[in-house]
Amino acid sequence: MLFSIFVVAFTVTISCNNSAEKEEEHVHDEGTHEHEKTEKHEVHWSYEGETGPEHWAHIVADCDCGGKAQSPIDISGDLVDKDFAELRLDYQTDSTLDIVNNGHTIKLDYPFGTFKIGEEIYKLAQFHFHAGSEHTINGTRYPLEVHLVHLNNSNNIAVIGVLFEEGEENVFLKKIYEKVPDETNETISEAMVIDVKNLLPKKKTYYHYMGSLTTPPCTEGVKWFVMKNTITASKEQIERISKFMPANNYRPVQPLNDRKIEVYD
């Protein structure tokens, strides 16, 4: 996240289409350098300056960025204990995936698997990274977070968030960061054997709350599952994956308001 981001010096309004079809596009583009054109201008959102997170609600009109159930959040305070409900994961390991350097994050389009909770089945659409972490635990921000973004058949969104801490080398990151495009808005299609489960801790207890996408249009109604346990990556790996993204590509934590955070362990 070390390359420059162009900041527009004017305020302009974007209108969002809330249809299911458009919502699915936003899920696949979540974390993407989205832009829409007016007659005269091209509008960008960013993580700093006049198009940074504090302005998203104004430059992205008719969307949810100013809503009352936004993500990310700080996970702290009184948590609601729940009986454990397993996240049953079924991700494929051998396929061709698109690795995208989209100007806001490193995104891997990987529609090859599902997770099931209760009777609900969600299909994996993509996963992407934030450095530092978007969610914090008792005010602590971690160096990296990955979001695994899923959709069910009704286009409802569920995201699994996993926090990284510095430690042993991560097998998954070792496979992908040498394939990441150097140029912004570049995509590389790569056939490789990867195991997405290597992005999840062995013990899969988690926090759950209702929130939103963390980038415009900040769509609410998203089911969040944030893993209680971290995974590790070496200092060098964290630095290498971070260099492809803007510095601090995380949205500040949002007010919890009247929401409850459930803990399943």
C-alpha cells in the first residue's frame, strides 16, 4: 500500500444501485478501487485525504457508509456467550485463480468452495487483505487481516475475517506473493494448488455480529465471523504483501451502537 493514490479536489455524488445483481458485483469488487464516471469527472474513494473513510458517506450517496450497523468494529466489552456452532468449510485446492492488484488491496477471485453454518450454505467469491487489521480486539490492531467473502443463493453476504500476528512463516502467503501483479489494476490468472484452509486457524472458534462491507458502498446486513484465534506470518511476509497495497488500507473501527457481539467457543 505504498503507491500513490490520486485524490480529487472536488466533491461529487455517486448513486448506488441496490439490486441483487449489483450487490453481487459489489461483493466480487469488495476492496476494489471502484469508480464511476459522471459527465465530466471520474470519482475515486481512498484511505486518505478528501476521499478517505471519513468522507465516504458524503461522496457515496444513497449507500450505507453512514449507517448504524457498520464494519469493522472493536471486539471488546460485554460479549454474548453462545453454544458453539461449527463453520463447516469445503474449499477446493486445485484450480486457476485470478490475482488482482486493484489499487486498494490484493484480491484473489476464487469461487471454488463453500462454508456451511446450520442449514445455510455460502459460496466463496473472493478473498483480500488489509494491513493493518480492520477489526481490533480490545483496542489492539494486528498487522494483517484477510477477508473471505461469501454469498448464498439469496445474495446474502457472509465474511470470515482472520487476523495475522507476526511469527512463523505462512505457507499460503509464501505461494501467492511472488505472483502478485506489480502494477495497479492488473490481473494475473494462475493455475496453482492452494489450500484456503491455511488462511484459517486450527481452532475455529469465532466472534459473530451483523455489520457491513468495509469499503464503499458499505452495504449493511453482512454476517461477520471473526476468528478468535490468529494465524501467523513472518515479518518479511507481512512487509512483502503490504508493499502492494496503499499504506494503512483499513477503515477505522465503527460504533457498535445497539448491536451485540456473540462469541462461539
